[in-house]
Amino acid sequence: MGPWGKLRFAFATIVVLGSLGASVIGFEWFPFSNYPMYSQSFNPSTYKYFQLVGLDQDQQEVEIPIIDYFYPFWEAALYESISRNLQAGKNPYRMVEGLYYFHKKVRDHRKLPLRLSGFRLYVVHYDWQEFKQEKLNTNHLKNPLPQTREFLSDFYDME
Amino acid sequence: MTSTTWNKIFFGNDSGLRLGVSRFLFFACLCYISARTPYFISFHLLPEVLWLPKGFFSFLQSKPDWSYETWKVLLNIWRVSLVLSALGLFSRFSLKIAGGLGFLIMGIAHCYGYYTHTYIPLVAALLILMLSHAGDHFSLDQLIRKHPRPVQAFEYAWPIGYIKILFCLIFLAAGLSKIRNGGWSWIASENLQNILLRSYLYYPDVHSFASSLRLNEWIAQNLLLCQVLAFVTILIETSSPLALFHRRIALFLIPGLFLLQAAFYFTIYVNFYAYFCLYVFWIPWDKVFKYFRSRLSSKEK
């Protein structure tokens, strides 16, 4: 193997060793990962989640399918992104404002049924045992409502 | 790793056909993934405020100041390079472009606070393949080239060996993470039962077919079954490196991992279809071809 061949092999070895290190030591540094999804034991008493609702021209709340309005994010992906950005100290108002301008940019191209004038972000809490029992016992397709809903921020375009 | 296994992985008498067929299937899958939806290009439209770079991209304080058109051109170049890499045309260049742009495009998609682990293994595999001789066989380059390049068998063996190691490391890492972060309670508590039911909140808007089956609810009714399944999940994931050592173990473990990922889709609605690109490296295509060739010739006689 020539010097160029050795260099190629060395580069590929770094990729594999990086992945090995991420697995064994347990770090995440793109493109290496320890694949931690679902690794925490999930036994909460209350479950905290987010809820983003649209605001129409009269500032009335409208439920929206997140995947249609915020693709490439779907609901869980958007809320995970919001959660990580909040942890990083980002301003929730700026986030909701950014999401509104994203909506404004894509709504015509995506032929979205609603031209929303703003968004409102909530933190919701579910009583986990109650949620669980309802799901296990009642066969309800619709999710139970959250126990509490706490306002986080909103943005409304006056135009 | 024993020296025999090491030799088998890296110095095996690989003809290049196996790597060539695997390359073709890997890039064909990737072409399908990149062309099926506008997923990767849509990230460029996301608001700056969600920009949260990670790993290699941490040095980018703000999202790249490229126009949507520039981004679209880059994505289309990547798509063309994927097609050329699948066909094995100008492969010395197309593989490098596919690897470099794949790293950039999929990397940027990880910089908005949501880390989709589905694509990380593909990035690593692309980086390995970009420097390999994967385009020498089962390719248009092979048809065009009058005199084949003299290449040692080792050059065809190591990319497959490395991607197989990488594949096992993904599952090992996932298993170890569960042990490290969840511990015994990941198996013995109501953890999996809770995870199955959380899917109703987590993924209400994706994978409507899988959720319509309501398999998660059916499994969640039985706590013991949930605990057994949690144990089996960790067992299969952590034992995945054994597939590297013995072909017979691999014959059980690799389909087992495939079934595990299919089960994830039908119960917690996590879609790992991108991993199918990597399963192709486990199949000894040279032997499959040889078998069918001998069957054909015996029929002709």
C-alpha cells in the first residue's frame, strides 16, 4: 500500500475509532454518537411537554398539525428543538417569533389551509399515572387533556 | 478481536464484486432517501433562532449565510453524485463528492436542536466509502476502463470490514447507553410500558399506519411482557459485536437487529428505514452471484 493508500486507511480508521470512543466513553460529537435516545428510564410522576398553537386574525387559538406547518420538524422534533434551545438560554419570545416568520415564508408554497397571524407556546404537564390508566383502560383514541397548561410566550403580527 | 477474525475482515480474499454490489445498493437506497422528500433542503428555511450547532459544526456561530438557491444547487449536486456513485461512473470523484456533501448536508440538519440519529451512521459510512475503491467493480467505470487497476484484495476488504464494525458499534452504543443512563430500572421497572404509551404524545402526527395498529397499547397491557422485551432489546443490542466474530452468530444477530428495528417502528413509531442502506454490507454478494451462476450453468447443461 502506497502513502496515499495508508492515508485513506488512516482516515477511515479515525472514523471507526471515533465511533468506538463514542460508544464506550459515551459522548456525542457529530458525526460520532453514543445513540442515547430512549436510554433514560422513563418513570415520571408528571410528564412535561410543549404545546404550540396558532393564532388567527382575532387572536383566537387554533390547533395545527405541526408536521404540515413546520416540516422538516414533526411535533416531537420541534418540541425537542425548543427544549434544547431553552436549555441553551434562548429567549422563548424570539423562538415563537422565528417560527411565525418561518410560517409566513412557507405558507403559500406549501398551500397551508390557514394563514396564521401568530403563535402561542405553552408548557403542559400531564399527570402520568392518570394518562397511563386512561390509555390502558378506556381504549380512547384521543389523548387525555394535560393537567396544567402554563403560558410561555407568544407572538402576534399586527400587520 | 482474534487474529483470525481480524484477518477475515481486513485481508479476506475479496474480489471487489462484493464491495461493488454493496456500493450500488447503498447509494441506490440513499438516492431514494434524498429524492423521496424535501427533508434536507427544508432545514435551510428554519429560523436562525433555532440554530444550535453540534460536534464538528460547533465552530459555526450562525447558520451559513447561503441563499436558498445555493443550498438547492448543493443538494442537487449531492443527488447527482449519489446517482453516479450508485452507477459507479467517475467513481473516484463522485464518491468523494457524495461523502463530502453528505457530511455537510446531513451535518447541517443536526444543527437545529433536534438530533436525528437515523442519519449519523450513513454519514460515517459515506466517509469510509469516499476513500475506498468501491467503484472498481459492478460499475460503469469497470466497463469503460480497458485495463483494470492493479489493486490488492485488502483494498476491497477493509471498507466492508469497517462498515460492519461501525454497524455493530451503533447497536452496542445504544445498548450501553441504556445500561449507563437507565440501569437495571430500564428493564425491571415500568419504563418500557411508559415509553410505549408515551408514543401517543410523542408521535401523534407521523407514521399513521404503524399507530393505527396500536401494537404499543396491546404490549403495554402486560407489564411482564414489557420487561422481557426490554431485556431482549438490551441483550441483542449489546451482543451485536459478536456478529463480527462468527458467521453463524451473524446469521441470527443481523436479522435479529433488523426485526428489532422493525419492532421499534410498529411500537414506538421510530422509523429506522435509512439503516437498510447498511444491512447490504452483511450479504456476501460474490457468493450469491456465484451460486446463481452455477445454478444457471447447471440448468443449461
